[in-house]
Amino acid sequence: MSDQVQISCRNVWKVFGPDPAGFMKRHGGQPTTEALASEGYIGAVQDVSFDVGAGEILIVMGLSGSGKSTLIRCITRLNDPTTGEIDFEGNNILTAKPKELIELRRHKMGMVFQNFGLLPHRSVLSNVAFPLEIQGIDRRERNKRAKEMIELVGLGGREDYFPRELSGGQQQRVGIARSLAVEPDVWFLDEPFSALDPLIRTEMQDEFIRLQQLLKKTIVFITHDFEEATRLADRIGIMKDGRLVQLSTPEQMVLHPANDYVAEFARNAPRDRIISVKAIMEPAAQNTPTDHPVTGTDRIGAAAERVLTADHPVLVIDHEGLPVGQVDRHAMTKALFGAV
Amino acid sequence: MDIAHTTDEARPWSGRALLALPLWQFFVVIAGGILLTTLWEGFARWPDDLVIPMKEWITRFFEWLGKEAAIGSYSFKDFTRAISDLLSYPLEWTEALLYRGIKPLGLPPIPWVAVVLGTAILGHWIGGWRLALFVGASMLYLSIFGLWKDSMRTLSIVLVAVPIAAAIGLFLGIRVTRSKRAAAIITPMFDLMQATPHMAYLVPVVVLFGFGQVPAMLATVIFAMPPMARCAILGIQTVPQDVIESGRMSGCTPRQLLWKVQLPTSKKTLMLGLNQVVMQTLAMVVIASLVGASGLGQKLLFSLQQLRLGAAVEQGLAIVLIAVVLDRLTQAYAYRETIHYSATTSFFQRHKHLLLFLFILIVTFIAANFHKELAILPKKMTFTLGREIDFAVREFSKNAYDYIGPVRDFITVSILLPIRDFYLWLPWPVLVGCIAVAGYRLGGFPVMTLTASLMLAIMLFGFWEPAMLTIYLVFSAVVICILIGVPIGVLASRSERIAKVTMTICDTLQTFPSFIYLIPVIMLFKVGDLSNIIAILAYATVPAVRYTYLGLKRVPEVLKEAAIANGCTPRQKFWKVEMPFAIPEIMLGVNQTIMMALAMTAITALIGSRDLGQEIYRALPTADTGRGLLAGLGIAAIGIIADRLISAWATKKKKNLGIE
Ligand SMILES: Nc1ncnc2c1ncn2[C@@H]1O[C@H](COP(=O)(O)OP(=O)(O)OP(=O)(O)O)[C@@H](O)[C@H]1O
Ligand SMILES: [Mg+2]
């Protein structure tokens, strides 16, 4: 992850109703929940600010109706935010003209949809080549690129099939190939796997991780599934009633949930695979034994056996083998099972 | 929804529900209306000298348009002539190809053998062997029974009118989805157009464009266009959100989105629109024989007028077959899935249908040069059962008419005529008042004003009597339609097997152009009010059956099971649970039946009546646009009144039942 900011949202509001702009003006840009309710407006996204770094995977979570899709759709300008500012690679996209927006979508953004959004009348090949066709790239070139993408997602040999002849997982692979065909900088995925059954879903997550290791894109990803989020995310943002209630690494979220709502999300998380040893260690004492130390960046699951079977605190070292702290049985139990 | 509520809600047709309507308002209106007639004659019968001479105005306006209107040096006449010329080109070419031959080049038309086989190949390509066999055999019938030229005449107009109507419809449909303002103008226009019977379109067209093939085609295009627009709107608006957004995210411009995403995705709906355009076109072309369009329709009209029933049956069958062929082909095409070929499939394999057709075309073309009978079957090689059918009908009439005649006369004299006299007696304040009260109770102020003022307009423009006769015919027929249709629908909903047969029959009946239904009616009942009603019955019963069936089918399983669990006998379950639930749907079927019945009254004018249909029919030869157009709009107005009242009622009822 680099420090370069890819997307930056400042005080973004998206209000649905008869006259959102007038409504926002009347309330000085900061309507209260009561004002929204009493005037019959829906605050789908409320005062959301955050940055996405280049190459980062940001996962957005929240209950149904919490505004996740609306937020992503504001960034892609499928919806126009009511107020606020969104910069994409340093350019304000809210003032972008339709033409610029189309250019942006043609070259910089790719999106995968929950229900795939494939064109039923086109073959796999022609679906994947569609974004290229739209740009006016000639047939041979676009088919070549599309074929590569189809190979990449593992659908080689099915180029001539139609969407209805494919399983759900295969259809979503087509959706993924299509979104990647233009080699976008940022990849948006709105619950890409939630229409698939659980087995296929895991398979597709692995596929996704494989692709990301290959491509290293900036990703904004929506999911309902916290476990999925922890497998994939650099950072997780949790939304509630249109507001972003916490944005942090999975580890922080598990260790220090901002409120009960977030804690509820994190409750069933596989803590052993999320929390690192570093996060629960304390400064090393002088007399800590130095045999069989554990590494700070390891997840606690990997270090658990060593720590729990030792009758003394275990030394924590960094990659160079230098001691950075120690961890004892008590801290390990607490971290593994939560604050009991 | 909970069961107790439904059963309690109970039978809308029972006394209790009727009492829920404030009947007293109706009583007041009826009593008041009758009282008024004692005060002033005009309340019983609107005086002729108070009629607004809208008829004359419109007639004069169209005469002016046709003769004098001009912008600069271009008269309106030049404009209509330009349109005629423009339309006549493609028509002449199609006619040349199908039956005339290209005279200057000395080329014969496409040989009938090639057309028959070509249609069969098309059928196979779209729908497999069964379809191929059916369409091939149907086309063969046209040739063998010596109806080839007339069929090709009719088909030429269809083939040219369909693409034009479809293109205009598509364009307008797209406009509606793109602009609120266009929607506000176009949508109500379509509503009106759809309620106006075919024949009413013919009058202004005749005035502006004269008689013949081209005016017929023009009327056809105007008439057949709305369904395409409707389907385009529906199709575009129902493209899944995900698909549209994926298109937008791919970087589509609005135009690309329309042509590459929205329209192709709604192919099925668009094709069904095309199917309707084709069917409407055919129905209209047949009727357009009244304005001199030659072809099957005209032959059928002559046969009917001369009571040559044998010929009429053969021509009618030809029309029916063409209708069914066109319907099956377009429907099958709509539901056809694109198939993918593997990369190894040869060019030959991929295009086998087209290649085969081209081959047949060339071979028959060459062969037709030596054997003329391959081009068009000479008369002596054709076949007819006309005389036999005539004989059979005469024999049948001779024997059966002794029975049918008296029955007909009895029904007419002792039932129909009293009802008719009642409608004619009905003072207008009573009817208008009742419509207003019903409108207000069901749909509030807007529905009341619309329905009542439409009825008033009919009177003020001087169409009260023919309108009342129309209402009498339509409503007598509709009552019988319901008495026949609803039980059949109920029966169909009880058994899958019956349902399948019934629905197939319904589908087929609905593809027949309305004109056709006159043939058996004239054969059996000759002319008169009863014949009119029976023709309407034959045409308009289908929706009553269909909607009853669908309504009952849609009753949720849980509801039925709960009824059984509550200890309902089958009879109780049906009357207390299923029927109340299905009633709104059934009423929409009744609505549809009324619309079709109204459309049919315009056709039954051909076998004599005194209603609005007859007004249109009479206006045709005299080119009395005002009379014809207003009478047509009068029929539309009656349709709209019925539609608004029934829809308002059904909506209310559905809401009460918690459906949708
Ligand atoms: N076009 C719209 N008009 C009105 N309200 C809308 C519209 N789109 C979304 N909303 C409302 O905005 C809120 C947020 O919706 P959104 O689709 O962003 O939720 P979500 O978090 O994506 O939910 P889900 O998990 O179900 O996809 C919801 O209350 C929804 O009803
Ligand atoms: Mg969503």
C-alpha cells in the first residue's frame, strides 16, 4: 500500500426525496435524523469522509439499507451526491462533465455487480469485449484482450457460450473479466459473491485474492460477510443508517470496536486469523526467556500453541530477530476469546 | 394477509357489499332525473337545435385541409401526395416481388412454390419441424384454393406497413422513456387511439388520401403503431438495474446505452410488440377493404354482401391461416434463444436455412420460366369447395332455420327489443348522474368529471341515440359473455387438462381478425340485433375466460389450504375464499371484454345496426369526416368510461385484499 490517495470523500451526503438540494440548504447542510424523518427524506449517505489509498483494499460493510451501495454509486457517479466532495486521483468528479465521466469510466473504473449485469444477448466473449467495443477499439484487438481476460478468470473455452448457459459462479467470472478488460485503476465490487452459494463463494474469494495479487488494484468492495471482509481487507468501513461509524483495520475493529453495532459485526470473526501478536504484546521484561520466540507480525492463531503451553511470558521478535516485546497466556486467552 | 380478513371481506356481489355503496345517491339521481323530464322536454331527449354542430365543423375542417390548406406555396394536398408517393414505392416493389412481377424487366414474381417452401424453411429455422409443417401447409392452401394473388396483395400491405409502424412505434416509445413532456402528450393519445375502433381511422384518411391501397396502408400504420410503442416503453423500463448500470460503468454514451444495452436486452418484449403490430396490421388491412384496399378483405366483403358463403368461408379461412401463421412465426421468434455455434461449425452449417432458401429460389425461378404454373397456379389447377359449402349451408338453413328462426325472433322481440327500448327511453340526466355518482364513489372527483363529461359530450354532439344503441348492444353482449366466459374460466382453473385446451383455443381465437366472426353469424342467424350480439359474443368472450382463469390461478395456495383447514367444504372454499380473491382480476377481464365488444360493434355495422358503428360506416362513402370521427371517438368515450369505472373499482378492491 502506498501513501498516494486514490479516492478522497469529504462530507458526502446523498439524500433521496422530492427536493434534496433545497432540503439540505434549509438545514444548513447538516440535517438531523429527526429532520430527515419528519420531512420524509431518506439520508442514504450522511456526512461520510474517508480516503482510499492507491493499491488499498477497502471493504464497506453494514446492514441492508445502511447506504453501502449508494456510497459506491456516488463515487462512480451512478448516483449524484447531494452535497460534499469526491476526488478521484486528485480531480473533483462531481464537477466532471458527462464526457469526462464517460472517459473516466472507460479507462479508470471497473465495477462488478451483485446480479452480474451481463448482457443476455451477447456471448461471453462479446460481453467481456463490450467495454472495449464501446470505446471503438477494433474487433481483433478487443477480442484478443477479452480472450486474455477470460483465460485469466479461468473460463477459457467458453467464449461462445451465452450467459444463460453458465452457472452463477461462471457468470460472475464473466462480470469480473469484463470489469477488468479496460485495465481500470480502481475496481468497485458491490456484493459480488452474495448471489452465489457458499461453496462457490469461497472459491470465488480465493480467485479474487489470486487476481488481486496479480493485478494490485485499488479496490472498494462491499460485502455482508465479515469473515469475507477480514480475508480480503486492508481496512474495513462499517456503515449504519448512512453514516460511516468506524473505518479501521480488521484487527483494530476486532480489538477496539467503536460501539456495540460494530462489535456485533466483529463478534463471530475468526480472531485467531485477524489479530497479530504485535497487537497484544506488552513491553518485554528484562528476564523474559529467549527460547522459541514468536514473531510480532504473526497472527495469534499461529503463536497460540507456543504461548499457551509456556508457563512464562514468551518473547516477541521482529523480522530481524530483535526482541520487541512479550506476550503471556492471559493476554493470549483474552485475545483469542474476546473480553469475557 | 390473514384469512379471517379475506373471508370477512366476503362477496362483493352480495347484498351486503351493495348496501355498502350508498345506494341512496343513485336513487336521488334516478328520481331527480325522471322528475326533470316533466319540467322540460329537453331532459328526456336533448333537442336537435341545441346540438353543438361539431360534426359539421370537423367535416368542413377536413375538407379545407384536403382542398385549401397551404403553408406558403405548399398546399396540404402536396404534403399528403408526397406521403402517398413515399409509401407507394415500397408497396409497389413488394407487390412486384410477390405477385406482379417486375414488368419493365420482364421478370416474373417470386414463384409461389418458392414462397411456400421459403415460409416453411423460415418456420423450421425459428421453431422446428412442427412450425415448418404448419406454415408450409397454410401457404399451400392459399395457392391451391386460388387465393394466391389476393393473399399476396394483403400480405404486401402487411409486409410494408409492419416495419413502418414498428419503426414509428419504437421511436415514439423511446421518446416517452426519455422525456417527461413527450410522455405527458403521447401516453394519453395512445389510450385514446387504442379505444377507438379500426373503422374510425378510415374516414379522415379517405378524406385526405382518397381510396386505394396506399390510404389503407396509412390507416393501418397509424392504427398498428401504439402496441409497439407500448412494448418499447415496457421493455426499456424493465431492463434490470444491474444491466443498465454495468452498461453505464462500461462507459456507454446515452445513445450506446439505448442501442447496445436497453433495446437488445428487451428483445423479447419488443418482439411481442412486433407480434401485436403484425396482428393489428392484418386486422386493419382486412377492414381497410372498405376504403378500397384490394386483397382478401375485399373479396371477403364482396362475398358476404352477395351472400356467397362458400367463397366467404374459403377466404375467411385464408385470412385466419395468414393470421395464425404470422402470429406463430413472430411469437416463436420472440421466444427463440440465440444458439451458439462452436468455432468448428462450418459456414455452410451456420447458414443452412438461408442457403437452402436461396437455392430453392433460384431453381424455381429458372423452372418457372418453362413451367408457368410454378409462378402462379393457373385457375384451372386450383380447387374450390365454394359450391359444396354453399349447398351445405343452404340445406342446413332450410332445415335448421325452422328452429333457429323462431328462437331468434322470440329472443329479439320479447327480450332484446324491450331492453333496447329501455335504453332509448332512459333520460340523459339519469344516466349521466348515475355515471357521475359511480365515478365519484369509486375514484373520486377526477374519475367523476372525466366519465360524466364524456357522456355529456356524446349527447351535446348529437350522438345520444346511436350511443345508447351501442351501449345496449355491448352490454347485452357483455352480460352473456360473462355468463359464458366466467364459468369456462372457472372450469379451466379446476383442471390442468381443460386449462391447456381452453387457453390454446383462446390464443387462437384472439389471433383472428374481428371481421372473420361475421361469417358464421351470417350463416346461422342472418341479420338483426341478435346476430350483432352473437358476433360480439364470439369475438369478446375470450378475455372473460382468460382473466377468470388467471385470477383463480393466482389465489395463493396457503389461502386455499387454510380454508380447508378451517373446515370449508369445497363449495365454501370456492365462494368464500377463491372467488373474492379473484374478483378484481375477473373484473379486469370484463373490462377487456367491454373494450373488445365495443371494437366489434364497429364491425357488426356491416351487417346492419343503428349504433355508432353504423354512423362510421355510413360516413365512409360520403367522406363525412365529422360524423365518422366523432362516432369513433364516441365508441372510444364509452370504452374509457367503462374502463375508468372498472379499473377504479378493481384497484380499490385489490388494495382491500392486499394484492399488489
Ligand atoms: N433511488 C432511490 N430512491 C430512494 N431511496 C433510495 C434509492 N436508492 C436507495 N435508497 C434508499 O437508500 C438507503 C440505502 O440504500 P442502499 O442500497 O445504499 O443500501 P445498501 O447498504 O446497499 O443495502 P443492501 O445491503 O440491501 O444492498 C435505503 O434506505 C434505500 O431505501
Ligand atoms: Mg446494496
